[in-house]
Amino acid sequence: MPAEPPTVQQDAVQEPAREPVHHEPGQHDEPLHPDAPLHQEAVHPEPLHHEEPLHHDDSAEFAPHAGYPVHHEHEDDAHHVYPVHPDHEDDEHHVYDDAHLYAAGEHHEEHLDEPAHPLMAGGSSVAVVPATSKKVRRRRRWLALLLTLAVFVTALVVGAQFLKPLLGGNTIADYPGPGTGEVNVSVEPGEGTRSVATKLAEQKVVANPDTFLRELTASGGTIAPGEFQFRQEMKNSDAVAVLLGKGEGKVMYFALSAGLRIGESLQAISKGSGIPVAELKSLSDSPAQFGLPAKAKNLEGYLAPGEHRFPLGTPAKEILQNLVTTTTDELKAQGVTDPAKQYDVVTVASIVQAEGGQAEYGDVAGAIYNRLKPNNTETAGLIQSDATVTYGLGIKSFHIDEDQKADKSNPYNTYANQGLPVGPIGSPGKNAIDAAAKPKANDYMYWVTINLDTKETKFSKTLAEHNQYVEQYNAWCAANAGRCT
């Protein structure tokens, strides 16, 4: 059986050959406080008859045991402090119980998990806390490292989620399709693919202009100008198919403004449809095939203003017939069914469109019909419209001279020739056609637009009154240089 550990009342080892030198306790030798931390390797008593004298290193730190005398002069005294074990160099203090010494630490690792023996200090029993092993410390370091890494990764993920909207990280590459609703997008002649992609993204047709451009480039196709019908949130591939005419959304598109002359209208149709102007003009110069009366020279006045869309590949004649039918349908809606009468109404409507502001269309039409009455002595059947003269001259101007007014060779000169001109001078809009078909009843013989910006028009019954309004027009022209040429 192992020897019982010594107490403070008995000697730990009997060595008759030695006289130990005892240090008398002084005023600075205080007993070990029961709560003071002790770091000691767990030791267990072994039979002492095999022990070899243990050597003490003077450089080691000493931790006196309360109740035990500390011997400074004899290295082999039975009660002394051992140096820190080499495997625990980073421990601050390792105190060995001299009553339970091991020979050269031969059982150091064997009983680490067994409880330490208590020391008697001031009548209180103090348990010696086992030192932390190297393996445990290594495990703790790894756990601390993993915890730090986890915190860092979490912070990184949270930060990325916060910054993603600011950096545009929420932009998706493509919509799943097929999309909803209806969106019309125009592609102008010569417009670049980047501009088209931006339009589609702004209209939410495609999710991302860059990925759409890559899809378009990969297709190897070429975009033709025109009006295209899309859905919102389409797949890139589906939107590309529409642009390349592989889908059902490809259309020809063009817009005609009210008041355009025949040449301008044909140019706009050609630009939007890709049909050559020469082909369109050839058809227009044969108006009878579109139902116009014999006195019509071409389709002037019958190409209805507005936005027009036709399926890709629609023939030129079908396009022109559609525009003519739109105009004749409006005439019929106003009660004008005879083709010859329709032609006259369209001619009056074209003058109304050119001469008056929209608010005064009805009064301008009424004044024109007053001038055409056979008993009219004020103007002798002359309409006297500047717009008709300039049309016959092939120019656009707000000013004509006296020689131009007197030129009877101009069939559109309503200063020199009585009655209506030989035909329309442009394409009237719906409101002008309605006014010409159903003019306002009035006694006016004259009108003049005194402000070209607001289209304010003044009406009068006599020439003297009319000349006063002409002076207002001249004053506006003087104040707005270059506008009345």
C-alpha cells in the first residue's frame, strides 16, 4: 500500500544522517490563503525506498506551502519546490507536493485524471486544481479559431447581402417568360442594337440589356426598322425572335402627320415598311384602282394621317388601299357617299387643315363655302388661299408675292382661278374632314391666322376689317423674325 501522506504535525521523511536547517517563520511568512489558486500536477505517493535524491534547480520559481518550512540552503531537503515540468513550460506555476514525490516524474502522464490530494492550510482543506493538458489547450485554440472564422464568414455574407442592392447585385440575367401584357417598341432606321436593347430593358420587355445583346449577337440576325409588339418580362430568346421576324410580333410601322403632301407621305411609308418609294408612287399615280373619281391625279388627300401597323410582308397596294379606305370610311360616316363629292370635300378639308387652327376648322370651312357661292360679290368666287398657291409652286412658305398670286398657269392658284383648286393640297385629318363635310354656318368671307404658334385665327365679313387683322399678323411676324418666310 502507498504510504500515507504526511501532515503538518509529522515529518515527511526520516533521514537520521541529516540535520535539517529550519527557517523560522517570520512576519512575512503568511499562510497560504484557502482561495489562492494553485496549479499543480496531480501526484500520488509511491514507496520511498526506491527514490534517488532529486536535484533542485536554483533558477526555478518557488511557491511555499503553508505550514511547511522552506529550506534555502540544502538542495536535497525533503521539502522543496520542483521546477516546472518540460511539457508545461507555458504554465505559470507548477508546485509539487514534496510529501508525494515521484522518482524523475516516471508516472507524470499516468494519473492526470485522478483527483489531487488536499493540502492542509490554516486548518482548511484546499484542493489542488489539475493543470490543463497540452492536448486540451490545442483543442481550445482550434475551437477559438473556428469560432472566429464563423463570425467572419457570417459578417461577410451579411455585408454582401446589404451591399448587393447598392451595387446592382439584384439584376437578373433573364426572365423565365413567356411574359404578360403588350408593349409596342419602335426601331428607327439606323438605330444601333445597344439602343434597342436599352429600350427593351426600360419597357421591362427583357431583364438585362447586356444578356439580351449577347443572345441577339449569337443569333446572327439583323434587325430591320419597324414597330414590334412584345410582352413584358419575355425571355431573351423570345424577344430576339420577335425582332428577327421569327415570332408573331414583327410588324411594319409608320406614322403620317396631318397636312403632309403626297411625296412626304410616300417617303414615310417607305421608311417604315421597306417598300421602295418608286413602287409606292407608281401605285399612287393610278388612283382609279383605289376607287377615286376620274379627276383625281393621284392619292393626294386620301392617305389617312395617324400611326399605322401592318404585318411584315404586307404588299404595297394593300397598305395604300387601307389608308384610302380609312379616309373614305370617315367621309361616309359624315354622310358623304358619292366619290365625286368625296373628292371635293377632301379638297376643302386639305385647305382647312393648312389654313386654320384646329379650334377654328368649322369657321374656316364655312368661310370657304361662302366664297364659293355664285352670288358672292365680295370675292367673286375666289378662295384666295396662300396655301394653295405654294402647293402649286412646290414650295412651303407663309409669304407669296403679287406675281405669284396673279399666275393663272398655276392650277392651284386660288387668287387667279375661281372655285376649288384641281385637287387636295395635303392629307387632312379626321377633324378637318368632319369640318369640311359639316361646316359651321356663318357670314365670314375672310380669315387670317395672326399667331403661327397658337394658330389663333381672326374672321371678318369685310375686306377693311380683314386688313386690320392682317396688320396684327405682320406685327407678330416682325416680333418673330424668320417665322413668316
